[in-house]
Amino acid sequence: MSPHDRIERALRASLTPVLQPGHPPQLAAAMLHAVFPGGARIRPKLTLAVAQACGEDDPALTDAAAAAIELLHCASLVHDDLPCFDDAETRRGRASVHRAFGERLAVLAGDALIVAAFDALGPAARRHLSRLPVLLRAITRGVGMPGGIVAGQAWECESQLSLQQYQQAKTGALFAAATMAGAQAAGADGEPWRALGERLGQTYQVADDIRDVMLDAQVLGKPGGQDVARDRPSYARALGLEGAMAEFQRLVQATLLSVPACPGATPLRQLIRREADRLVPQQLSDRIAAAA
Amino acid sequence: MSPHDRIERALRASLTPVLQPGHPPQLAAAMLHAVFPGGARIRPKLTLAVAQACGEDDPALTDAAAAAIELLHCASLVHDDLPCFDDAETRRGRASVHRAFGERLAVLAGDALIVAAFDALGPAARRHLSRLPVLLRAITRGVGMPGGIVAGQAWECESQLSLQQYQQAKTGALFAAATMAGAQAAGADGEPWRALGERLGQTYQVADDIRDVMLDAQVLGKPGGQDVARDRPSYARALGLEGAMAEFQRLVQATLLSVPACPGATPLRQLIRREADRLVPQQLSDRIAAAA
């Protein structure tokens, strides 16, 4: 089964309780709207790739961990899109959850997705119970305080922040949870995989900042130019487009060097290279160089 | 150590990561504001009481489970108070989180409290790892879909709802999680404790509906008369005050009969009787009878 199919199946399995008898129908619909159809599913793909690189021996546990991380990512998008934050009209090319279902159901859908992320982990860990506490901790720390995505979003409410700390929490932390959880689900130590996740997160963030400037809403599936419009810190704003592009290329190299020794290091590095090409295609890089 | 002291200590322990170096300061302050000083801490007290009734053998695990349930309750209050729901100015006698810290930090504080609830469970279960999956499941189902407190809140967004289903999800589910988690933390089966939690939740809900009508904001620590003002379903509205009072007394008896056979059944029943007297004191009951 392809990683894509595994992830979609795991997400549907994790959301099975949502449609059990007696559920409030609009909240169920809002949760499904937030998760399907998905975006690139980058984080859960990373979890699967790292588990395989570590000699995966419990695919059901990998799948549940990957689904948990994607559900938490979806939850954060729903809440980030709320009127009090970005007030985004669209997400993944269609109405954001609060535009489609109203603000109250968007708040609740985010909450329920966070809870759903943790709901499926216990049963999935029955074959390797000792992996559950470390997995749970890696995932909670990728989302919660003091340095997870919720903390990252909270830095936008502070008058003073460092760009690096903000980006690390807002993006790096959940990427680190994705790599660490992949290793942990396969019975390996998660800690050596933290740096890879953090660097990958930074790489994606720089790419995202470049894309926010260079691409239009149709390609992005959401409005472009939002970092300037919302006065948000951004690598493209801090370093200029050419500087951000150089930083992106430097980070891709650093990421490749961060892959720990493991049975499947080579295919993992190939995957990272392909992702880098997908994120910032050569023609985008050429346009930036030509404009400089 | 008294139950009160155990719970406050467990809550502080669960929130330790919030104040670790590198945290965004306003979000940390908002989370602490949401949790301290607390209300009656009814749910975690129930978890402790049930664990003791079941012959508690791992107090650290009971404490972590009790703290998780209280953090989830606090999170739900923060989100329920948001402008898109109740827009409550006050909570527990002082400013609600969104009034004190703004709407964005209130959304994030609720999210971060949900995550914090799950963060401390893994390490606390190290002595009895096999209890972790069942505890996790009981707690997630008390909060999430299809019938937890988030679902209860979502029923307010539906045009058709049954009062019983709404109250069961909004209040009963987390009470059931509290009793089940107490049993599970002590190594007992949680399922026989579900009915007690659900009935207790219903009892508290009826009491809350009566208090909303009869007591003023100073006693409640929040505005009174909200059920009518917000057109929310309520036992006092559905049954009249006298009918709600009769229902309360019937439920207290049913709750007492729901205590499963266990070493500490007698002190647990005494605790339930004391709580019933605290919730609807004799003089309140007399005033209702006199007005009828």
C-alpha cells in the first residue's frame, strides 16, 4: 500500500468515533471538512518514511502516530484560520471551516481533532505498549507548551519575538514530532531524529515564505501575500527573496546531513531531495535569480 | 495530604512544562489564569474518591488522571466563554480568559490545556503501563466525539436536540471519565463506574440549572440567568423549578444506588451526600418549596 493510501486509511480509522451513533452531525461534518481532502500530508509521510528507515515492525502503530500528527496539524489550521487570527476565507482551495460551518463549530472542530489525535494511540500500541509513553510525549511536546505549535502561534501575540524561536515552535516542533514518532513507533530512540525534523520544518517554513511571495492563490490553495498583509515575521521579509532562497538551499543540505545512521538512510535522503524540488521547483528558483 | 492539596499539586505538576524556558509568556499566564485559583474541583475529587474506594495502589497515576480531567474541564470553560459562544465577562469571580488576555490567547490557552492534559499521563503510568491505554481512552471519550463535552457544546449549534443527549454529552461524559479513570488508575475495570459518573453529571447539571435561576452572580462567580438569556436547554426551564428540584432529589438517590461494590463504597456514598447538600443547600430547597 502506498504511503498516501496508508495515511488516508489511518485518518479515516482515527475518525471512526466521530461518526458513531449519537454524534452531533454538524461537528462531524466540520471535522471531516478539516481533514478531507487533505493537503500534501507532509508530516505523516515523514513519520512513515522514518519508521521504514528504522526497520518498521509495527505498521499499525506507525499509522496511528502518523494520523495523530496530521490531525493535530489539521486542528491547528482550523484554529489559525479563525476570525481572531487570520480570518482566512479559504484553505486547500475551498471554504475554511469557520466560513463553511460558522465560528463556533470551527472552535469545536479544532478541539475535537486534538482529542481524536490521542484517542487512537492507545489501542494501536497494544503490541508494543512500552512505546506508548514516549510516543505520547513526543506528540504532546510537538503541539503544546513550551515549544510546540500552539506556543508558536502564541508568539504572534507577543510584542517581542525571535524569528527563529517563532518558526521553530510554529513549524519545527511538529516536524520533529513527526520524525521522532516515526522512529519511536518502530522501536527506535526518538531523540536522534529530532534535529532532522527541526531542520526539515525550517526548510518547509522558508519554502512557505518564498511561496507566499511568489505564487498566487490558485497554486497555494489559500491567499498569497499574507505575511506582509498580516505583518507576520517571514524569512522572505527578513532576508529578501534571494537571501531566503540561499537559506533554503543551505537548509536542504543541512537536512540531508541530519539523517541519523539507520538501515534506510539512502531512500530517506532521496525522498527529502524530491520534496525540496517539489516545494521550490527549479523554475521558481530561476525566476528569483533572474529578478535579483 | 487532603484531596484538595493533592489536586492542586498534581495540576501544578502537569503545568510544569508551561513555564519551562522558552515559553511564550502571555500564553503561559493565560493558562495559569484558567486553572488557578480553581472552582470546586469536583471532577478530580471524584477521581481521587473512586480510586480510594477501589483500593488505590498508585497515587501518582491517580493524581495525573485527576489533573488531566480538570485541565480538560478548564479548557472547555475557556472555550465556552469565548465571544462566539457565551461571551462571558467573568468566570470564578474574575475576568474570563478572553477578557483578560484577548480572544486569540483564549483559543490557544484552551488548546494548550487539552494537550497538557495528555502530556503528563505517560510518565505517570510508568509503574503500571497496562493501565495507560484504558485511561487514555476513557479520558478522550469524555471530551471528544461522539459523546464527550465537545460534542455536548456542538449540540447547542444544532436545530434539533434532546435535552438528555445534550446534557449527557456536555456534563455526564466528563463525570463518567472522572469515575472510570479513578477506577482504572487503581487497576480496576472502569466500565462498572460509568453509570455512577453519568448520574452524578446529570445531578450536577440539574443543580446547576436550579442555581442559574436562584442564585446571583456573586454566589455563582459568573452571571446568573444565562440559560434563559442564551435560550439554552435547561432542566429548570423544561420542568419548572419545583420539578427540577424533585428531579435533583431523585437523581441523588439513583446516584447513591449506582456505586459499584468496592472496598470503600460507604465513604464514597457519604461524600456524594455531602456534595448534594453543598450544591443545593436545604435553604435553597425550602425557598423553592415555599414559592411553589
